[in-house]
Amino acid sequence: MLEKSINPKTIGLVLRKDTYLKNEYEKIKDIFAVYDTEIILEENSAKTIGLNGFSIQKLCTVCDLLISLGGDGTLLWTVRESFHFQIPILGICAGRLGYLTVLKMDELEDFAAQLYRKEYKINERAMFDITLKSSDREIKSTAFNEVVFSRAKIASMATVEAYANGEHFNSYFGDGVLLSTPNGSTAYNLSCGGPIVLPQTQAMILTPICPHSLTQRSIVLFNEYEITLKSRDNTVVIIDGQDVYDMQDFDFVSVKYAKERAKLIGKTVQSDFSVLKEKLLWGHK
């Protein structure tokens, strides 16, 4: 639980941007109206259903929590945009998989009652602080899942140099390399053959993407490392599948654990293994 338990009277709502979710919005409003709680829409979400809203920054200053209604992409955007406000977020699935989301819409009414009875938990999740640096510019960003170095053209090969606390330790040749948080271990990292790492683990996972060597494998690193990645090839850096940068504009990218953590609202009865069994269909034939 947080130091101060949640008793929301104002909730900010972020909707999946490519889906018309007005009926779901009305249902959420009705559910929380029972508890005399106001729902405020994020501005881009509001536009998709013909209403008015406010910036995500405004929501973070006036709301007690945020709800992300969509898939993992919606939740990732919500977490990244609100991260430095340290506001708790509840993820509701309105997509296909929604690995990161906690609820389905038909579970919300029951969970709302649990929320006001203080029957919930706050899952704290590691985030990356990212710096893209050149001689004349610097860009700061954050990642919940991963940072990806990828070849920019299908016919080319990427060479990525990797450093840990300034010490060069590997040169990756292939389609690229990704650096994942434990949260992101079940995302692109898993597709690339990387290990599943439970979210509480204090680790960074470095995984090559289609390497041109059979000896290149994932490596799990202690979270106190600062990892620097460089590439002079035609490569791009992709942060959480949402922000894309051309590495030809930068000298290097450094990645380290953020001091703060994202705060996701979860069920008290839900374990990491139950999530894996449900989302990855473990034990199903």
C-alpha cells in the first residue's frame, strides 16, 4: 500500500486512442458516481468520443488516481506521461491481450467496491531513466518496458557497442539489441528469446535481436549499472514502442534505473505467477 491510502474523489481517465469507447466511459462514470467520484477525461481521449478534456499533466495535479482503458500501449503512455507526478494508475483492458492491465471492464464494478474498502495493493514497478546525448543536444526520457536499438533498414545490419559503467563489454552484430526492465521482460524481450524476470527483481535484461553469432545471448545485469549504447550504423532508438530517435543524431544513449517507481493499482489476491498463467496461458494444452 502507499503511505497514504487511496480514497478517490476525482479520477482521470485515459482512453485507447484508436477505439471509440464512449459506452465504456459512460459505464465507468456510472460505477464511480455511486461513490460520489468525478471522472475527468484526458484531452485526446475526450476528442475521440466528442467531449472536452484536460492535459495529462493537469489530471495528475487534480486527480487522486488515473485509469487507463485500453491495451498495454495505452497503459505505457499513461505511466510514462504521469511518472514524475507519482500518481497511482489502474489499468483496464479494452484490447486483445493487455498483459499489463489488471481488470476487464466486467470486473470494474466489483473492484471499485474493493477499492473503497481499501482492498487493493500498489505494485511498484521499475522505470528506466534515459539520456540521448550529442555534442550539442540532450534529450531525457523514461521507459517502463524497454529501450531498443534497431537497424533502420531491413537490408542493413546494426552494430551496437555496449558499455557498463564506462567499461566496454560487448559488440552486438545483427538486427539490434534491447535493454529491458523486469516489467518488459514479457514484452519484446520475450519475443527475442530473452528470459522472463519477475517484476520485483532488481535487474536489467540486455538481449540481442537476431544476432549474427550463436554465442550472443541475453544477459541479466544488476540494476546499479549504467548502460551506455553506441552505434554509428543506420540505427534507430525506440523507447517503449512509442518514441523513435535516429542514432545518427546522437553520440550515445545511457540507461539507468530511475530513483522513483511507477505505481500500479492491483488486486490483493493476484500474484505474479497467476498473471503469467492467465496471460501466457501456462498449463493450457
